[in-house]
Amino acid sequence: DATELAIPIYNNNKIVLISPTSTKTKIVNGNGNGYFFRTVPNNQAEAKALVNYLLKNKDIQPKKVATFYNNDSKFSQSLKADFISYLNKNNPNINSNKTYDLSLKSKITPDQLQKDSQINESDKKFSVLMLAGTINDFKQIYDNLLFDEARKFFYLGGDTMYVPEQLTQKNGDIAKKFRNIAIAVPWHHTQINTESHNFVRTASLLWCQEQGKEDYITWRR
């Protein structure tokens, strides 16, 4: 969201803006004058990866989904829409209509979530929670899961849910609550495979100085 606000300023001043975190699918003025670039896939790629994981994982039953999102965030709106759209396209029989807006003043409660999902019943309303909120929503999402049955859900998360300092806490039960979570995290240059190595080598030749000289990125052409 912050990147979208900054783009007109960069465009007007003809300054290159490269974002390593902006994944919203359609960024206003993002293709403006060719000054905006990003180094991560957009939300469509994240949504596709999460839906494919959901459909192929035989352990996730029933495949009924509810989505947490923040209507005040364009990023969150985008991820929610891309996820539901791709899911409906690939399996229209899956119920994915239930959503929870984290921006509302009337907060979601654990009791409400437990009642809506009927997680303890054989005929569950939903057993999968898609976490499409912003990084600032992490605590609120966790607070909504302060009941023992929360461990019975399967979780899918956008990259904003990748908060290692929270997910790996030794004290507390965040890791236990989210033990069945799959998070779509963008690729990193340390990934070990041929395509990854080729990309790093090509990017280095394009943007960096020769080996042995000053090793910094240059924008000169």
C-alpha cells in the first residue's frame, strides 16, 4: 500500500523505484513511465500456489475455506480476491464465500469463529482459514484463535503472515496453533537449483560491477 502512494512521486521526478515486498496484483500507476519495478511475484502467484497446495493436499478435509482480510488494505483486498477467484476457477464446488473483515470495529471473537465453523462437528462449515491480512493484523488474527479447537484448523497464509519471530517463539503456543500452516513466501537467491543459480548469475552481470571491483548495484546503462 505504501509503494502505491509513493509511485507518483517517483514517476514525476523520474526516479527508479524497486520494491522487494509489493505483491498487490494491480498497482495504480505501477506501469506509469517505466520507473517502477518489483523483485517479487504478485498476489496472483501467491494465490495460485496456495490454492494448488489446498487442492493437492489429501490431509486437508473438508476443503471448505473462510478468509481473514482487511478491507482497509488494498493489498489485502487484492490477495483475498485473487485467492477466491483462482479457487472458484479450479474447483467451483468448494465453499469459499465466508469472509472476516479485520478492519471492522466489531471484532471477531473466538466464540464466533468456533460457532461459525462448527469445527467440532462432523459436518464442518469450514476447516481451512486463509489468512490474507496485513502484517499489522497478525496479532488480531492470533487473538481470534485463543481456543483449543483452533489447532483443528488448517491454515493458508500470504507472505505477510511469515513473521519468524512470532511463529518460532519457544514460549507461548503460536507455533502449536499454526502447526498446520502453509505460507506462500517469495523465492530467495539462496535457493539451490540450476534456474536459481542462472538467475543470480545473469542479474549480477546486468546490475553489478565486475568481480574483484566495487561490488555494488549500479543503475547506469
